[in-house]
Amino acid sequence: MKLYANYHTHTCFCDGQDTPQELVEEALKLGLKVLGFSGHGYTAFDESYCMSQNGTKAYREEIHSLQRQYAGRLTILCGLEEDYQTQEKAEGYDYTIGSVHYVYKNHVYIPVDKDIETLHKAVRDHYAGDVYGLIEDYYQSVADLGRKLHPDIIGHFDLITKFNQQSPWFDETHPRYRKAAQKALQALLPLKLPFELNTGAMARGYRTEPYPATWILQQVLEAGVPIIFSSDCHDRTQLAFGFDQAVALAERMGFQLFHALSDHLAIN
Ligand SMILES: [Zn+2]
Ligand SMILES: [Zn+2]
């Protein structure tokens, strides 16, 4: 089975390293048929990682110009990775990925994927040491992704586990963890939106398995919800990082239907 698409690609318009054109050239080298760009949508409370408001306009113009330039050689999509906490409207994109990167507590936005120290501090400062309190709030936002953002794809469902392999800070088999994740699954699976099988944390050396964990993926499979492979690329040398492993995992588990988002969009 040859993979031919990546729908989760960041550029220098947000926190990625490469220009869109460099990524297009890399996609052609790898033999991809579809390259979906998914710049981080603007969040006013944290501008450190996302596209600026003017940058968003420039990003769209740049992607549209590449679409014309590479027509017939590569299907290029102009998407957006929207954070749950955004105040912006995502209109006019080919698709959106809905992702939770923050827990909002006591008027503070706590990034869950920045570093482990931030999480330890947040648990101390805002949850009186109760890690599962923070995790329950995270999954409450995840559960609400469909209602709030109406995304086309559910991004890295269990991002909250990013540092847990290298610096364990909670037990992924704990009943409160399982219950919180389970409630989010119950809210999202009926929507039948594709879940990412996301290798981004593997590329950056945090994890040896893609998001989400296998027990979650098993429920995605049983619910008949499609998966979509994504590298969450921030560096063109990792545009298809871990895809062989992710495909092998999906095949071993019995996924039959490999979702091609382009089939669901009016793209010529
Ligand atoms: Zn993300
Ligand atoms: Zn991303």
C-alpha cells in the first residue's frame, strides 16, 4: 500500500521551517499525489506559533499561486489547523483540522504540547496537584470540537500524552484518564469525521507510536470511522515521517478503508 497524501503540513507562515514551495518540491520527490497545507489559525492569546492575521492572507495567496503553478503535477490543498480556542472564522479553505492545544482554566490558556514543565506547573497552580483534573478539562474541549469548529478532520486526539512516554506524568490506564477520553470518543465518533493517525511526535522524538493510542484507534475502527495519515510536518525532511510504521499498524489492526480527503472535496 503506497501512501500518497499528507494533509497536515506547516510552513514558515506559522511555526514550520520551510516555504510552501520547498514543501511542494519535497512532495513531488516523495511521489505524493496530494499535499494539504494546514497553517495554524490565528489565536490572539498566543501569537508565538500561529500565522498572523496578515500572514494568513499571504499564506492563502501563496498556496493558491502554487496550485496554479503545479496544476496537473500535484493536488495542492489550502487547509487550516484550527485551535479549539480560536475566535476566528475559518472560511474559504479546502478543509480544516480541529485540534485542542490548550486547556483554558482560571482565565489562563495552558499549552498542553509545549513542555512537561508547563504541565507540572499548571497542575500545581490550577488543579491543586490533581493531574486528572487538567486531563478531564482537555478532553472536555476535545469532545466539543465537532460542535464548535465543524472541522473536516479531528487532529491528534490524545495530544495530552505527548510527553508521557519520556517523562511520565500520569497513568494512561487510570480509570479517570480512560473515562475522560472515552467521553470525548462518545461525542466525536458518531460524527464520522476522520481521525488523524498522526506521526508528528515521532518525528520530533517524543513518541515511538503515532497518536492516538492503540486502544483509542481500536474504537475508531469499530465505529467505522475513517483514519487519515498525517505527519504534522514542520520540517520538509519529515514530510512522510513514520508513515511506513503507521500504515503497518493500521493494516495490522484491520483498517480497510484508507481515507482520501480529496475524494470528499470538489477537487479537479
Ligand atoms: Zn496541532
Ligand atoms: Zn499541526
